[in-house]
Amino acid sequence: MAHADERLFLWLNGFVGTIPALDRVVTWLVSDYLIPVTLALALVMMWFIKTDRDTRERHQIGVFVALTAMALSSLGVFIVNAMYFRPRPFESLDATLLFYRPTDSSFPSNAAAAVFGIAFAVWGVNRRIGSMFIAAAAVYGFSRVYAGVHYPLDIVASALIAAPVAWLTFRLRDLLMPIIRLVMKAVRILCLA
């Protein structure tokens, strides 16, 4: 499996330098900011969008679930990283790097787990918006492989951690409701909900 993962990585990363326009786009996409911040701003929009009261409350609860799923997905990655360290592809292969050189474990990708955690949780609340989030997370994952930062399996593993975490968080939201309602009450007092 690792050999196939390396071959797929080398094939994708091998396109770096052959299509300069794609390299420039990926340089933007792979950053720690563009897609994560875009998803964060979309969560803010979900929070504040003026729709009927039930939809707005469902979206606001979804934002809580998404942030919880993101945090728990990152915790899952932290636990895996404590037991297993995989060097980055640029450390062990002849890779062309379009990004800075991270020093943490390549497997699984914490950045991808975080965005997939948000995306899958939002999908549980709103299929249309969630599908766009999942597409953005997939593009983010692809860009991290193309740019030489992760192996494909790192991204797949991140999604496989985030999906059940988001599902479980979404399913357990009723247990979180006392905390969510308390926070919602506080933010309503501040006119933020």
C-alpha cells in the first residue's frame, strides 16, 4: 500500500513545473489560510444569515457541531501522531515543494482532518452547503499532495478520521444541547445570534 501511495504521490507531484498556472493556483490553495479561512467565513455566514428562525437555529447548532467535529478530528490526528510518525514526502522522496517544510508527521494530515471535520458536520445540517464544504476540503487535500506536503493516503486517512467523528458529533448533539443552549443564550444577550 505504501508503495502505491508513493507512486501516486510522485505522479501527481511530477506535474509541478509543467503547468505554471496550475502551480500558482495550488500555491494559493495549499496555504494554511485560503480554504480554512474561507470555510470559517462560511460558518460565520451560516451563523448570521437571515432566514426563518428554525433554519437559523439549525445552522447555528450546526456551527457548534462543526467546530466540535473539527476539534475532535484534530484530537484524533494528535493521538495517531503520538503513536506513529511518517516523514513528509519531501524528506524521503525526490519531490518538488510548493509550500514551506512542515516538521510534524505527514500521516494523517491535521489540516485536512480539520477541514473535513467541518465539512462533514456541515453536510449533516445542510446537504447543499455541506457538499460545497466537502468539495473545498477535497481540493485542499489534493493541493497538499500536489504541492509535495502530504502523501495521498495522509489525506484519505484524515477524511476517514473526520467522517465518523463528524457523524458521531452530529448524532450526539442532543447531549451537547445544554452547553449549546447556554452559549446561545450568552451570544443572544450580546446580540450575536
